[in-house]
Amino acid sequence: MTALGLRSGSCGKKAVVSTQGMRQELAQGRIVGGYAPVPHSIKYIVSIQTTQRQHLCGGSLINKHWVITAAHCNIGVDKMMIVAGDYSLTIYEGTEQEILPQLLVPHPQYNRTTTNNDIMLIKLKAPVYLNSYVSIALLPRQGASVAEGRVCRVSGWGYTSPSGGQIPSTLRTITLPIVSTEKCNSSESFNGNITENMLCAGFSTGGKDACQGDSGGPLVCEGRVYGLVSWGRGCADAQFPGVYTAVSKFRRWIDNTIFSYYRKC
């Protein structure tokens, strides 16, 4: 596929989906313990797929030309396709827009070993068309924080069970409380592996989490994307909340990257 546009047709099946282990170790992104939101109510989320229409990661539209996701979702610009306006991964609804990426910009200091700076921008070859099914996500200002206990929402198409198995056919979402970095870094939890560029969300009792296939997807707090699904230990394990890239730590980098690209043009 070489062009942008709405998919033709409003029926039929899409390709079988594979998540390929796309939430970084220690475990890999799925919505465990969540529910299906109202169709197309989360309008800024995109499905990052292979060119064979296999879902890999989530992402968020931050303007008509750019998507934000996790750096570990980088499979190469020639192997990727972005789908906006999607809800079901198995049925064509006529609301989807397929757009090829023009440029992938992972953070220059992304560290695969520690998963620090796990953030990437995707420049689209053509702009999305904003409508009743597709809109833009808001981002926090540089350095903004979310208080411990604040309830946020994470969404994605990842597995719905810690044991894996069949992924959901439709988008799933769940609300989770923010966990302080101090608690997340305790010896009973991640034991100092959470950096200042990460944030944690989840329940001490486990049972609800994001995991395989949700990578790069949005954690929305107070109407803004404060986190990107990044990594964890297991999925929905007690004492181990999900770990997210803290978007507010990178707002200046995001703005400067987009500005520099337009300046070059």
C-alpha cells in the first residue's frame, strides 16, 4: 500500500493479529481486567501495524502529521503502517485511515537495556483527516506531574489475560491509579530500576494492567497523555505496577523535534 486514505469497503475480515512481544522486558503490553469502551470514543489512539496488517503497538495522534509511541516499537519505516479511526481489528468498519510513515524519530538516548527514554515520534507521509472518528490527543507541559493516586486511563489492543492467548477483537481500556516513584522503586517492587523519565500506574494487589500489544499506547490523566506503555514485570502481578514513559519529561524534545523538521522543509 502506497497511499493514504479511508479503507474501501465496510465489511470483511482483517488479517490475523500478532503482538510479537511488543512490551519491553521484564514482561511484555496487554489490557488485563479492562473493558470495551464506547466504539470510537478514544479518537486519538492509533494501531501501529506491519504492512501485512498485523497489530504491533499503540500510539497517539498529537497533530495531523505526527504520532507518539514507544521507541521499542521501532520495526523500521518500511515495515510499518499507521491506522487511525480503528476500533475492531477483525472487521472493516469504513472509519479507518491507513497512512504510511515517512520518518521514525526514536529518542537519541533511548536505552534498550534499561528502557530509559522509551519514546518515539512518527512523521506521517500524509496528514490524517480529522472527523467524528479521529482527533488529536493533548500533551502535558514540560515537567508537569500527576499526583499519587490520581486515576488515569490506559487503552490498547493487547492481550486480556496474563497468560496470553487470543487478543481482543476490539479496543480495550482500563483505569489505574498513579503509583509514586518511591513505592515503585522499593525493594518489594522494581528495586531502583525506575528512572525520572518513567512513571508507574496500577494496583498493589495486581489484577489490572497493560501488557503485550499495548506498547506505546496512551496513559491519559486529566485529559492529557502523561504516559506511554513501556515495560513491566509479568502482567497485572501484585506489587509490580505497569511502567510508562513519562511524556512530560519529553515535551520540550517533542516540540523541538517537530519544529526542526518543519524548519528543514
